[in-house]
Amino acid sequence: MSLKHPSVRSLYREPADLVLPISKPDGQYGSGFWYRIDNETGVESTTVAIPRNTYRAVLEIFVSYHGEDESWYTNPLRNNYLHQPTAAKVSAPRANGAFRQVYATIDGKYVGGHVPFPVIYSSAINPVFWSPVAAIGAFDMPSYDLDLTPFLALMLDGRPHEIGLGVCSALPHWLVNANLHLWVDYWSDAVQAGPVEYFVPAIQMNRNAEWRNPDGQSEIGAEGLERFAGWVSSSRGNLTTEVRHKIKLKSQVQVQNRGAVTQIDFILKERTMVTVMRGNQWLARAQTVMDAPLQVQTAIVNAAGVPVLQKTRLFHQLMEAVSLSEGQAGATTTRELTDRQDAEGSALVGGGWGSGRSRSSYQYRDGSKCYARNVATAGGAVIQDRKASCFAVADDA
């Protein structure tokens, strides 16, 4: 099932005139290799010079996570991590909790970021869940758009500038790169641009941890709001682009019964609004709302003091809604997606045997068009695969 991830680029009817890669030019496999991020202090950058008649820019970021951070969304927060110096935190394995943010910079200046949607890989949580289905987004990793139009004043001098990519609180290792989408004004040799607003307060973080190894609990809460705005004067007129982005995240990890029982609750909410204005009148607006809850319950069954069987239950969901409006009296189009998965199963500790069942529910609506599908699996086989009509989707709404 494909992940219908709405993007800032959908605000604009015309495709970009130019796309520049933001990637490692001398990688192991030649040009286009991913940048590797091993810690929160690492920022990798590409030097680019954009045309002086660029009137719009959107950075599309691609990211995947591996190694110690392959399941970052389940990471607990340990007491000792809270009191470690920064140098020690860089190498603290799986101890810094479940908050990550992939972000971009222009010449070292922060220009926006996203908390990644927690994609579960086919080997994670319980491998028997993902046969023959895949987790949400596992075969179609989402990308993340940052509208850089408010920052064009930093880059329209014809000189090279550094586009940087980083990951807050990263552990080894993350792979990142990006595409810089540019729209150019063919009626002008150069356009003018300037900043209007740059509001980036620090993300409010609440961290609590109480552990008596191996049992205990931890909680992380994160909330942030940022606003950017800038004007560009081209043959299209003097237009101001305003970006407003809000995030809210909560992660709880509880371990009981001498490490045998684990409960993980994770929820991510993001709200993004991009508005294009002429004077005090807005011409176009895109609003994206995303909710992503995740729950994992794991119990270890011991025999003669040795763990032999792991039982797991999983709930995972992606809910997205995007609305596109043209002018205060113009048409508004909406797209909605709900993708949910429930799974439960058992597996021998150390591998060799496992069984499980899952149920996937997918609903997508785009104006008068819609698509719905329900798939159930058990024992590695599909036992139900049902598609629904638009009328059925309307009845369920």
C-alpha cells in the first residue's frame, strides 16, 4: 500500500524548472551517495549556486535510519543519560529517548525541520508481522518538504551557498540527502527578495526517567512552533510566502516484571501551513495535518529462568489531511488518508519459529475520488483482501 504523503510542492501547479541534488558527490557508489549522520552534532552540506531569477524554492529531504537508531521511536530515556556531559551522550547507545528531527540549514542558519514518521522496517518489532504485508511506508519511505522561499534573500547573490542537513539527537546512523526544487522567472534576469519574519524558539522538551534496572519508566514530551516569512518581487508581482509549522510529540516507555513486560506509547502530531500573499490578501494556502500514534506491547515468557518466547501486540496508524485553497473566494480541495495496522504474534527468542496475524486498513480520499482496502493476514498468508467503493468509504466516514 503506497503512502500518499502530501507535500508543500502540491501547493504549486507548475513543476519546478530546475532540481539540484543535495547529496554526497564522492560516495562509495559515485555521485548521489547518501550523507551519513552519526550524532546530533554532525551536519553534512552541499555547496550550490542558484539562478538569480529564482522566485520559489522547496527542499525535499529523504531520510532513513539504521544501526542503533533503526527503531529510534522505541528508545527509552535512561537516568544516566540526563546527567552525562555532551561528549558522553554522543556515544550513549539507545539511551536518549524517542525524539528525532531532521533539519536543514543555509550557510549554518536553521531553515526548518520535521520529525520523521516512524516507519517500521521488515525486521523490526516482530518480523512475523511483515509477511506477506509491509509496515506503513516501509516500501515507500516518505520525503519531507521545507519551503525555502522565505529564505531566498540569502541565496540570490549568484554566489555558492551551503545547504546543510542534520538530525537532532541522532545515534549511529542516519542516511540523508535532498533535492532542491527551484522555480525561475524567465521574464527577469534577476529578482529581488527580503526577509519578513524569523521566529524559531527552542523546542520545549520535558524529560523524565525513573529506572531501577531493568524495570522503570521514561517519558519525553516535545512541543514547538516556528514561523518564517519572506517576500520575492518578480514578474509575478511582489509576493510574500509565510510558513508556519507546529510539532507535538510524546513518548512513554514502561518496563515491568524484571524486564519481561514492555509497553511503548508514541504519538506524533504535526501541523504545517504555507500561505502566499500579495499585500494583505492571501492568494494560495496549503495546510497539512498529520497524526501518527504507535503502541507496542511485548511480553517475554521464561522457562527455567531462560527467555524462550516473545509475545507482541502492535497498533500503528497514520492520519493525514491536506487542504489546498486558491484565493479567499476560490476553490478548496482536500485530501485525506487513514492508514492503520494492528498485529499480534509470538516468536521464539533467538529466531527459528514465529506466528502472527495482522489487519491493515487503508482509506484515501481526494475530492470525489476515493480508494479503500482492508487486508488481513495469518501465518504468513493473506486470508482477506477486500476493496471498497467510494460509497462504502462515505458510509464509514
